[in-house]
Amino acid sequence: MIELEGLTKRYGDKMAVNNLTCTVRPGIVTGFLGPNGAGKSTTMRMILGLDRPTAGDVRIDGKHYDQLKDPLTYIGALLEAKAWHPGRSAHNHLLCLAQSNGIPNSRVREVLDAVGLTAVAKKKTKGFSMMGMGQRLGIAGALLGDPRILMFDEPVNGLDPEGIHWIRNLMKSLAAQGRTVFVSSHLMSEMALTADHLVVIGQGRLLADTSMPEFIARNSRAYVRIRTPQRERLLDVLQQAGITAVQNGNGTLEVEGGKAEQIGELAARHQVVLHELSPQQASLEEAFMQLTAESVEYHAHAEAPPQERAQAQQQQWGADWRRS
Ligand code: ADP
Ligand code: MG
């Protein structure tokens, strides 16, 4: 479990992380979502004690990072910066890491196997392609201490589809083993496929802390897309049935809600030709963009206490989205 309480980091007059309170729980994948510059990496560095909070607190299973004995056995992390010596092999890199962290040497073989690097383990890492192999080595390092908590900062950046698929499955299986998995991304589409729970931040502030199904239910907008060579005729028919259609720039019509069958039957009854009648789901990416774009407005709540402010933000966000 990772607990953030009023976690704040200021660089000069830049608030990188602003009063973040949330709990990252075991047994599920928690997605840490926010646009570039939202404060994800800064938060993760503070969790690992690599950056000192300006205010607030962060605890790993109830302790601060520097209170953990052999920290790699509690929490393993893949951060953005590549932290290995290019002249060293993957095997030697992991061996050094194991020996300086009280981890048995036998773990090195196991994690190399787990990330699929066994075949190249004795090669110098400077020959590693930036994509894929470097990430796999970083993940091997995170897994080395067999920790109960794992944290990955934008792990799929720059990976090929096979690598992305592999990382997704790895995260899910780590969570299924009861571990705490905290993974950041700036891509909603990626999170939708991986995360069970979402913590969304924008400009350092908490915007949402919700289960993935709840996020989807709250944000998915169903509509029907229609193409017809008899647009005016169809608009009349729909209007008579009390159905409002919106015309799009690309020549299609859009009707809110899931009324495809009703529209199809009306069209058939009035002999209107349809070239397309397709139920659509607005993308979660749109919901995410909307949510984070509005984060600027939340400065209005700056005077409220942190807990109330977070709730106000979430309610505000829900209301905004329901209205739109
Ligand atoms: P994310 O990982 O979500 O993209 P970051 O945590 O890297 O966001 O950055 C959050 C904000 O803090 C950004 O505006 C970034 O420019 C700023 N920032 C991050 N690290 C530093 C630093 N060492 N010095 C000054 N500003 C920083
Ligand atoms: Mg980052």
C-alpha cells in the first residue's frame, strides 16, 4: 500500500505536485493518469525518497522509504531515467543491484527469465535498443527484490505493440498475485486496457480517484452515427418521432443515446435509404482531455481545506461532465 497525504512539491514558484491525497491499494492495477507535466514523475520520485516533499507525507506500508530495510524488497520501480552503466551487461547490472540490497544472487536468473532477457544477459547494455530491452532490464531491476509494491513510470513509452502487450499482462499478473501496482501514463487509452482503478491528476492536483468501471460509466457517451443520401427526409422523419439529430461537418448525422434500432425501423417504414447506422461510444480519451483541460478552473477552490477541495473537484467534474 502507498499512502499520499497532502503531498506537495514546489520548484521555485512552480507547483509540480499540489496537495495530493490518495491511497494506492494492493491486488489491483492503479493507473496514475495525467497529461505531460501533471506531476506524475515528481510524485513517484517523492514516493521513492528521491525528491523531498515541500509539504505533506508519503508512506510505503506505513513507513517512509528511508525507514525500509532493504527497500528493493518492499518496493520496486521503473522510473524514466535509465540508471545503468552502458559498459555492463544486464546480468552484471542486476547482480550488483542484488548484492547491494541483500537479495540472493539466484534472483538474477529468475528475473532475467521473467522479462525475457536471458539470451542477451551477458551482452553489454550499451548495445540494447532503446526500445524494449532497456525497459525490460529496468523492470527486471524492479522485480529483483520480489517486492509487494511495484511502480512503473510510463512503462510503455516507445515500446512496440508486442512489448506493450507484454507489460500490460505483466502488470495484471503482478496485481493478481496480490501486489500493489502503481503505473503512470499520459494516455487514457492505455490505462483503459490496464488499470482497475484510476488516480487522475492535472497541474499537480487530484482530479479523480475512482474505479475504472465507474470512470467509464460516468464518462462514456453513447450515440448513433448515421449516413444517408436522403438527409433532409430522414431529419423530418426523426423530428416527427421526437428524435433530435445533429449534423456533423463530415456529412454524417449524430443522435444521442442508443436509439439505433428505433432509427432503423423508422427509416425502413418511411423508405429512407441508410448507408450507415452505427452505435458509437465517445472515447475515454475525450473524457480525460475534458477533465484535465478544466483543471485550470479548480484554482477557484484553492481556499477550501484539502479534503473538501478534492471532493469539490470531483463533484464539480462529475457535474460538468453530466451537463455536457
Ligand atoms: P509528468 O511526469 O506528469 O509529466 P513531472 O512530474 O515530470 O510531470 O513534472 C511536473 C512539473 O514540474 C512540470 O511542470 C515540470 O516542468 C516541473 N518539474 C519537474 N521536475 C523539475 C525540476 N527538477 N525542476 C524544476 N521543475 C521541475
Ligand atoms: Mg513523467
